[in-house]
Amino acid sequence: MKVWHFSEMAYHPAWPQLGDSYRVIIPSRLYDPKIGADLYHRYLDEWALCDELGINIMTNEHHATATCSDSVCTIPMAILARETKKVRLLALGMPIGNRSDPIRVAEEYATIDVISRGRLEMGFVRGVPFEISPANTNPAELTERFWEAHDLILKAMTSLDGPFNWEGRHFHYRQVNVWPRPYQQPHPPVWTPVGSPESAIEAAARGMVIGVLNTGWVRTPAIFEAYRSKAREVGREPTPDRLAYMALIGVGETHEEGRRRADQILGYSRTSGIVAPQFANPPGYVSPRAAAQMLKAGGAMGARATRVQTKDGRPINPRTMSVDEAIDAGLSFAGTPDDVFDQLRAFYNHVGGFGHLLMMGQGGLLNHEETVTNLTLFSKSVLPRVGELAG
Amino acid sequence: MERIQIGAVSLEVLTAGEGPPLLFLHGGDYFLQNRDFIEKLARHWRVIVPRHPGFGQSERPDGFRTVHDLAYLYLDLLERQDLRNVMLVGSSLGGWIALEMCVRCVERIGCLALIDALGVKFGGREERDIADIYALPGDELLRRTFFDPRRAVPDYARLDDAEATAIVRDRAATALYGWRPYMHNPGLRQWLHRVRVLALVLWGDNDGIVAPGYGEKLYRSLPDAKFELIREAGHYPQIERPDEVVDAIERFARAEVLR
């Protein structure tokens, strides 16, 4: 199993000044670039440390938000492509349905792949609903645009004989000719985050690696099973390396220390969904059936509120979730190295195995020293044991 | 539910009344709330109300992506049903469709009535002519849409699944046609001189989505138009003040006949 360290590079100093939205409408005067510079450097230092610790690196992006100050996932990756030498670099990823220029995405990814000498894993994401307003893309066409961009990027990376023509529904080029071509042939591994069995099936049909985030103990098994079943159906062996699961991980010398770290990292989960309701479900973003249920239930926020559940199916309020609840829900593995490994193994067996652990080793207010200790302890005391997991 | 076939496209349609033809093009939301208005129109006209492609239970051919497609579709409807001297009425998004029809061809259109129509850009790039309905908090959106939201807005919790699905399809289709450029065609203004029919521009005096000042600019941009405010009405005056709106359209049509 490969382990990846993920942080959203939160700009948490603004959090106390935000009201009922942490996204879309918050004024950027609440961002102090001097503090922001310090934060960027410390988060990059933590990722650079991963190269020594044997933990791979994962970035993502969000827009117009204080929960994630990484608004271009390829920028930290470009820095880390040179600053690191060994570990792999996963951008999960680029919201290609929201970007206006897929060719630029192909160029960014190919450049990072070459500079890193073939260590890039490229993620293509549809993006959460509140990314629609910052990009001003048509929510009713998002899925279609996502797949067209996906197809174009892969063709652009793998066409080595000069320009080709692309006159699609959403993207138009007459001379597609991407330089550099990627280091990995035919192209870097392709990932996509999924949150439902339906989207897992689409990814399985194309052999993509799926990153499953925040779905927990109750919702994850059906997603992995849908993927495995579809992969077999189309003649692809669903090896564990096609499946990734994200967990918030706090490791300590004692139960209390590990849980205290997880509690701070949970600042991510507690703030991530705070968004003014009008941005939570743009029309056309979800299926008519799902949207109709939201309409009758009084909006998208009600539907989002029941997404996190305990093992026995009790809904948990993500904004006030305790460490115990997060562990119960399978969102967090926390405590001593033994605790973390035992929780990981139980989850692994429950969902039928997976090949990548996306470790949120920093989140919320967890400071630099604590993050370094957390990652180091994980590397020393948990990482050597992940090979014990079957599969 | 009735259906109407226009070439290969099958649409949900409401029809009512006898008399000269009136084609009503609805706005982006609150389709069912137009019933009272339609019944009152039906005392004077044979009223045809197609639910736009992608809305309600109307199918949307994959290639239908813009208001231009809707304009050509309804011009086809007039031809295929051999309708002549049609009273064309459009509310909000439907007003935009009506304008796009008229700049193309007014051959079968007798008169045009626009009710709080969208579709034209008057202000500069940093001015917002049309409120961003996708960024307004829900309660403010209702206050801007209706003079009295409590009377106009349905209780969504009581809808059955089919009704709720129809409404979310209306909203998704509105986004599809109107998301970007936002609820307008940047090129439409330069062709408004082609709206060569007598037009009545009606506007809710409390419209907080598209202010009455926009309506005044619109009617001044048309070759031959009148402007009338509907009191105590928001963006959908025909829902909140159906008697007044039908009366205004009927007076307008009668005056046109006498001209």
C-alpha cells in the first residue's frame, strides 16, 4: 500500500472572522499575504519532509475559500517536483470541467511530470458544487465538459506526431500539439475522486484510480464494490492499486496525544462544508431525482448534513464532530501507532481492501511542529506495517 | 397532460380557449403558477403554452443548448401549425425567446407582449442588469421575485416526486440556456430594430430581478412599443396580477386591431 500526505493548506487565521460561509463570498481583505507566505512555506516544508519519510505527496485545489489556500494544485506540485527526489506526486486534482483551457492543463501536468522525472499522478476532478460560481461554468453541462476535457488532455499527451484537430461540443482547437510530452509513457496515471457508486462505475469503465474522500465506514464499501464489479465486467482486474481512501490521521505516543492531533486536523471536516446555501446545489449539478429530493427537503444543506454516519448509521453533524465520532465513522484513524494501525486494518478489511491511503496528516489548526511529529511518527511506526495488510 | 409535436421534438403543452392564437412563452421558474393567467387569457384567445425543451416533461434534443434553438423551434411551431397573426407573449426567459424569434422573422406574429423580459445587455461590463439569481440568498431571491412571496411560492415539501422533478428540470434547463452569458445574448441589442411588430412592454413595479428601468430601456429600443407598469407585482406580474396583465394585453390587442 502506498501512503500519501495531504493538506488543503488552510488559511485558518481568517476562520474566526467568517460567518456562515467559508467560501465563495468571503472578501480577500481577510487574507494577510505576509501570514499567507509563512503558511505556504511551512506547508511546502511538510511536503518536502515527506520525501525523507517515504510518504508520497498529494495536493488539491479549491477556489475563493479560506479552507484551502491552494487554488492551483499544480503550483505547489511544480515546486515539489524539484524540491523532492523520490516520492510520487499526486494532484487530486485539476477541476477540468471548470478550467477553460484543457490544453493548458495538459501542458502543466506534462511539465511537472518531466521535471519530476516521471513522478506525477494526475487527478481530474469534477469539483464540489460551490466551485461552480468562482469558475462561472454552466452546472448543467459540467459532467459533459469534464469528460470532453479528459479525452482531449489524454489525446494531447499521447499524440506524438504533430498537431491534431479537436472540434468538440465545448473545446475547439485546430492545432493541438502539446510540448513537452510527459516523461511517463504513454501518460501519468489518471485519478479521479468519486463519492458514489455511480461515479465509481464511470471511473472503472476507464481504468482510472478512484480517490474516495469523506465517505466513511457506511458509504465506502458500495463504492469500492461498484468499481470492482464494473472493472471485471469490462475485463480489467480490479487490483487494489485502483482504489484509494482518505482518512484524517493523528498519531501520538499516547492515545490522548494522537487523538488531540486528530482533533485539530478535524478542523478541516468541521469547516469544509460551511458555505452559503445558495451555492450548495447549483441547478443541473446533481440528477433530477436527487435535486427533487433536495427541493422537497428544503435545500441541499439538509441532504449534506446526513452524509457522515456512525457505523450503526446514526447521522453525525460534521460541524461539531468529535474525534470519537470521526473514528467511529471511519473518517479518522487516531491514537497510538497501534491504535491507528488497528483502525486502518479494520477499515481495510471492512471495505475489501485498497491500495492507497490518502493520509490527511495536516488539517485545520495543527501547527508545523505537531505536523512534523505526526508525519514522522507515522513514517516510523505505522508505515512499516502497512505491508501486513492483505492484498 | 397534453403534448405538442414540433418536428422531432415532443413538448408538454397547455392549451385553452377559442379565438385568435396566442403563444405564451413561460419564464424559468413557477410554471404551474401561470395557470390562472392562462385561464384568463383563454377568454379571449386560443392559448398555446409549450413547456420549453428540457423543462417539466418536455424532452430536450441533445443539440438544444441556447435560446436561439428555442426561437427557431417556436418559429417552426408557428409554421407547422399554420398559425397567423399570432399574439406572442413572453415572460422573463420567455420574453427573451420571443425577442429572438422576432429579430429573425415576424411574418406570423401579429403583436408582441413582453412581461419583465430578459435577454438584452444594456449596462457596462461591471454593471449587473439582471440580478444573479444563483448567488442570492433564498429569502432575498423570493423578495426580489415577488411583491408578496407568501402568496406566490408553493409549499415544496407537499409536492409529489413527479411535480418536484418537473420543477428541478425547469431550473436546470434555465441554467443550461442562461448561465453564460448570464440571461442575455450580447448580440441581441443591435438587432432589436428588426422587431417589426407593435410591442407592449409590461413590467412589475416591484421587480427586483430586472428593474423597471431595464424595461424602459427595452421598450425604447424597439421600433414601435408601449410601456406599462403593473402595480404591486414583482418579476412575474402575470402570476401576481393576472387580471391586470390580461387586461393590459387585451386592451393593447384591441387598439392594434382598430389602428
